[in-house]
Amino acid sequence: MRGSIAVAVLCAPWLLAGCLELEQTITIAPDGSGTHRLRMKMPLRLLRKLEAQAAVVRPQADRAQLEVAAIFKRDKAGRELASAGMTLRKHEVLERRDTRVLQMEAGFKGLSELRRNPLTGGQADWILKKGPAGRTALFFFPMGKQAWKDAQLRIKELERKPSALMLAYFRSKQAELRGLDLKLTLELPGRVVGRSANLSAGAKPNQVVAHIDAASIRTPRDLLASLAPCYAIEFDSRGCTFTPR
């Protein structure tokens, strides 16, 4: 699914547009159901910029699908979530001078709905693999597994042969990163026993946190890795009733 609300939540991280504050928490219960909560603070000028960029990228698409502001409209957000088997539980929008703030919560019934969740973007991949001793490994690719593979190849190529063009592009993007603050918390149905280096421990034993801001993007490699990440977590799944696949 590549709907309008997915564009609103994820197109700014794709472009690493500055001045965006986005905090998300995805909670997975032992039966595979869960909730997706988000709080987004976006300047109106950035919202207009993203809508213009979406129209350029997909000029032949249905205008309704390009409306980045759709996530701020309860009825449209509710319909798109419902089409993925999810339920909109909370939707509050505040206008503060030149900034729009959204607080939102959606529920999903199981892992199949989580995989279709438009709030994680149409390309996101969730892969769970059964491990030893009652453990499960979760791999989350927000932009899709293939995008992550492509980014890793570009990183290796950049390390093998530094690109003056890429360096110039990175320096131009650095100026746009001021105010960028993206935070994703994953709350698992069991204690976390291992995590990838791009994650930190959360406030609870079953949480991990991914945080991207201007300070964390110091090199072109950091930029490429941030555009298409892979988050890997191993957790105690002995109390879970869902089956990894």
C-alpha cells in the first residue's frame, strides 16, 4: 500500500527534511496485535514543500494520493487505515502559528495488518524468524529490504571509491537538517536480548529506540544508512502465540 497518509509520515524521512519532529511507538502484543502511536510536528512551509515534491515525483498519480496533508484529516486517515484492516483510535490536530501538530493512534489485529500498516509506508518489510531457546528475531526495513540492500551496495561503493558528487550532495543536505528529529520506539512482546547497532535500549526491557537527528548524520555514509535502514531485534518470545515466518 502506498497511500496518502504513508506519504505524509515517511516522505520527510526519505528526504531528511529539516524542521520535522516525528515520534512513533509501535507496540506488538504476544498475540501479534498492537498499536501504532505517533506525534508529528510539521511547519506549514515544509508541508507545502513536500506536497510539491510528491507531485513532481509522481505527476501522473491521482491527486488524492499525493495529498500529503491527508494524514491531518481524520476521515481520510480512518478510511486508509480501515482498508489495511486497522482501526483509528485517536486523531487530534492542533494549529500553532505556522506549525501543525498531529497526535494519532491506530490499532492492528495481527502481524498481517502490521505488514500492511500504511503509517509505516507502502514499502516497509517486517520479517520474523524463529531463533533458539524461545527467542525470535525481528527485522524491520522501513523502506523495504531491497532498498536497504541497495543502500548497502552504495555505501560499499562509496567507501571503495569516494564520490565528489556524493560529498557535494551531502554538504548541500546538511544545511537542511537543522531541526530534524525522528524517533521510533519498538515495544516487543518479550524482553529484548539483542539489537542492531543503530538501535539503543528503551525505557523498558522490551523496548528499543531508533533516533535520527542532524547530529547523528555526520558523513555521506550516515545519510545513506538513514535513508534505508534495517532494524534488527532479538527478543524472548516464549509467551507469544503468533508464529514467525
